[in-house]
Amino acid sequence: MKILQLLIEKEEVIVKRWLKHVLAAFSADANRFLAKQKDRFANPLGHNFSTGLTGLYRHLRSEEPGDVTEILEQLMKVRAVQAEDTPAESLAFIFALKEIIREECRKEWTSELDAEWPELAARIDRLALQAFDLYMACRERLYMVRIRELQSGNHILTDNMKCPSAMVREDMQSKKVENDAEND
Amino acid sequence: MADTKIEQMSISVAKEPSMMTGAIPRKEWMDVPAVFKPGNYCYPGKKDIVEYLDKNLPGKLFGEPREWKVEEDDWKLPENWKEIIIQGMKERLDKFRSFKVFMDCCVRCGACADKCHFFLGTGDPKNMPVLRAELLRSVYRNEFSKASKILGRLAGAREMTFGVLKEWFMYFYQCTECRRCSVFCPYGIDTAEITMMARELLHLVGVNTNWILEPASNSNRTGNHLGLQPHTFAQNAEFLLDDIEEATGVKLNNLTFNRKGAEVLFIIPSADVFAEPGIYTFMGYLLLFEHIGLDYTISTYASEGGNFGSFTNNELMKKLNGKMYAEAKRLGVKWILGGECGHMWRVVHQYMDTMNGPADFMEVPKSPITGTVFENAASSKMVHISEFTADLIKHGKLKIDKSRNDHRIVTFHDSCNPARGMGLLDEPRYIIENVCNAFHEMPENTIREQTFCCGSGTGLNTGEIMDLRMRAGLPRANAVKHVHDKHGVNMLSCVCAIDRATLTSLMEYWNPGVEVCGISELVGNALIMEGEKERDSGLRFEPLAGMEG
């Protein structure tokens, strides 16, 4: 497809703009740092966004796209806890790519590309659907982590563990309830 | 060095919604309000808990016990709350020289700005340590510098208002006192101590979190976070003897409680006797002591190494810490051995000696096995289990089969407090290298002095802020992912009980397939015990390498 060829040529500029779009959600100072610091360990957010978006882009522009799950999942892990955004706000960046591509390729755009566009747009939509599944899986995993912590946490010991004084107290209470019931 | 200057920050803090507060900041940082929403704050202290602490610690340090809700506009503060805060600040400036120096000497070079895991994980500028400290400094300038008071905002001064109080509660509970930023500060400003002061001031007007106050009050009452009574604590620990026997075939008889005349008092974080994966660390300790025939005992009174008091104020920290020496004296031990705990070691190493010492009723710690005298603990009389174990290995006193950890590909997370708070950097690594065949370090700028916090320290390890914890833990998880992908690392070892609990959650979310353990568990796995059975599983009953069938 011609359009894929064009996307390969324009990779650098489009990915850069896409990243800028994602980072725009952060404050100006954070934004500057996230975009500038290239050390992946000193800047884990920036690194995850830049490698993630590059990976997704390369997937979209490849003739035979492989499995993108791993790359997308890592990005969704970040999105799913990153902000108190709604799910829609967290996933909107994928749809934004359509507009970015159209704008960046405006000069080179031909009627032939017009014909190819729906297929690429559908690829982006499929990516968004997959992202939605993974985003939800991340949220669910987060809840599972919380449940597991609760289950292994102190309430198990404090609520279930019977110390003698608690047993005596409970015993007295149940006897009192029985007595009250009889008296009624 | 970071390029962010406070002047820039003050103008351009944010043009978009803050990732943390959800507020839309189109103003200078002083005008950006903190907005509390479910998931970005810890639940406040329960009334009866505050009442209990108030009753047991003189001085109205915890404010007025009451029911209040963080999201409501009325926090039911005392009428004179501003006065209490300013007076509290004045007293602390007089009492703690370091506080005064830290308030005055920052030149806002920005070196710390991008070093905080909360900033790196949230992108919220108020989590840049310099700006977080500025939340407090701005009030300090207004109250204690005449020139600044006149110049007002031009000099970065502002009045104490309810909005400022909310900001303090939000951001001083988005600091784990890990001190990574302090490593990069050319003036050595200890930001942890700034957070400590801010939290003390918040407590004075009853602004607090239950996750910290309840364990602290439990520790005061029964000696440990969960409020386990002595018999329950002992039962839990004894229960693990059965597991040790099942895993190794060795029945241990060396576990005693409150035994007078023992040579060594052993103090652990209480989580090691009831919570996974800490219990495996505990099993490792006991196997080691049996292996070398150590004459030790555990106290059911000083049954908590951790000190949640240190997340509230100096007075409660001192009181909770006091039971260590009190129990050492009562039992007549020669010295104290401490388990794998994080902030316990910050308190022990930096504060205990002056707070509750001198412990001149004990002897300078000397290993009864190797004869090594721990001069570094000559005054505090308390030795870290990793120092003790490394010394045993160095002198060839342990029979070790490293292959029993071959199912583990290990990395090591420097727990913040032992690493930056006491300089324990090489001992754990020496131990790991001697009990494991596969050990891979994480990248240089994420370990040792530069280690990244688990994201849940200083009493932030509570479930209601799970999203926030995952954000703050991203820098650590990101480095673990690297060695997991590159070397197949499946075990993240550490020397801290909070780490063992919180890194487990962090790994479940970010890096499934990576488990978490204490160093002593690895030691316990590798020790060749007298009379043991053929070992086919580790202490968690997981099959050893080659025994999977």
C-alpha cells in the first residue's frame, strides 16, 4: 500500500507529534522534563510513552502487522493508573493519531491515498478496541491486587483470630442475646 | 542537573489539568488548589484511635479527636488552628536546628526536582521536592521573615490558609521520606525531615491518616502494628516451626520468648511472623540461628521493629522505640540483633542513641561465632542481620548449597532506609552472591544510594490509594522490568518488611512473574542443616530446580 510507504517516510515527524500530543496532558514543567530526559530509568514515564507510541506506530504501518499486545499492554498499564482521567480520556490518544496523520501528510495526499485510508483507519480502530480490553484488564488487575492485599492484611488476624479475652467477650454477648430473647 | 528553576515553576506550573489533583491550573502554583477525590488521599484517623493516642501521650500532639471527612470543606478544625500551626512551627524551629537550616538554605537550584519517584510517576510539579518543600517554606517566610512578609508573594511568602493546609495534607502524604532527592542536594537538605515536620504540624490540628495512627496505637498498646497479644504473637511464630520442619525435615527447638539471660535480643518487623512473604524471611532467620547455635530470644513486648510513630511526631517515635532498650534491659541481654526492616533502621541508626540511649547496660556487640566486634554499633548496641550474616559467611561459618536457589534469578532492591539511612549497601549483595548462582543488578541509577522507593513507604501502604502507589512505584518497577526482560529475573529481594508487602503488589501489577523475598529466605534455602531431609522444595514449598516433576 502506498499509504504505508508514506507512513514509513514520515515516521519520525508523526511519532514526535503524537508523543507531544500525549505529553500535553502534563504540566509545562513536567512536559519539558518528560520530553527531554532520554535516560529510560531516570524518566520512566517519558520512556514508556515514547517506546510505546513508536511500537504502536510501527505496528500500524507494517505490511504484515504482528502481535502488538505486549507493547500496547505496557502503555495501558501506565494509562490505567496514570491519571484520574475517564477511560475515554485515557484512550483518546489512539484516535488522535488519525488526525495527526492526515495533517502531517496533507501535502503528499492523493486520491489514491484516499482510497487506502479506510483500511488504515480501520486498523487504528481495531487497535483502539484492543486497547480498551487491555485497559480494562489493567483496572481489574489493580482491583485484584487490592483484594489480595486485603485478604492477606491485618483484618484476617484481628477479625478471625480468637484471643481468649475476645472469646469470653463474644460468649458473654451471645449469652446476653439469648437471655434477652428469652425475657422477651 | 535539572533545568527547572523555581521562578519558572511559579509562573508555568501547569497549563493543563494536574494529573494528581484534577484541577485545571491556569494560575501560578500558589493559586492551584488541591482537590481531594477518592483514590488520591488516605482515610483520616478514627476518633477512638486519636482519643487513645491523646490519652497516652501528653501535650495535645494529635489535635482534637473527631470524625471528619477529607473531601468535605469543613475539616472540623479547632477555631485557633492557624495559631496552633504557627506556634508549632515556631517551637520546632527553636527545637530542631536542622529544620531552621533547611527552611533557610535552599537556593532552588533544581537538582532535586526530577529525582522524586512521585514526580517521575505522577508528573505533578508539586511533587518536585523543591516545590513540595516550598509549600511549607512559603508559610515560614511569611511568619518568620519580616522582609518576606512585606514583599509577600514577590518573596515567595504566603499566609497560612485552609487551602494551604489541604495542599500540605495532599503533598506531604505524597512523600515517602525516602531521601533520594537529598542525595542530589548540594546543601544536603534532608527533605524527609521537612516532611516529618509538616506531618507533625498537621497532627497538631488533628489532620491525620488512620493507616498510620492505628498501627502506631496498636504498637503502643501491645507492642506491634496488628495489636497481636503476646500469646498470639508467639503462636504465630511457633506455627512457622512446623512449616520449617516440613520443608527441611529439621525440627527447631531454638525459638524462645522473653527468656531472661539470653545473649541476644532479636527484634523483627512483626509482619515477618504473620504475612507472606515475610514469614519465609522469618523461617530463614530461625534456620540461620539454629545452624550457628545462637543464644537468642524474641520479646513479645518489643515485638515490632517498625515504628509508625516516626511517621507522626518525635514524641511517639521515641516512645515506641523506647521499648527496645527497655526490653533489652529487662531481659539482661548483651546486645540486640535486628531483622530485615526499613524505617526501623532509620530510627535505630539515626535517632535511637540520642533519643533513648545511652544503652550502657549492654556490651559492644560481638559475634559469638566469629569473634567480630561490631564497632559501628558500639553505641547503639544493635546489629543488622545482614551485617551479622555477611560476617558469618566471610569467616566460613555457614555450610551452604547455592544450587538450592537455582530456581531463583535474583535482583536486589536497596530498601531506602537501610541504604540511604544507614549505608547498608554491600552486605546484602555479598550474602546474595554467596547463596545464589544467578544475581543481576538493576541499572546503576536505580540502586544503592540512588535506589528508587517502593512508592508506599511512611505509612502510604494502604489500599485506598492503590492507583497512586502504582504511579509512585513506576520508577522502581520500570527498572525491575528491565532485568526481568533481559535476564529473566524472577525474584526481587530486599531487606524491608514494607517492601516485602508493597513490592509484591507493585510486581503483581507491573511485572507479573516476579516474586519478592527477604535476603534471609535465600539464606535459609541454601543452608545445609544438620539432620535435614533431602531438600526438594524451598521454604515456600516451591519445587527446587530439577525437582519440578
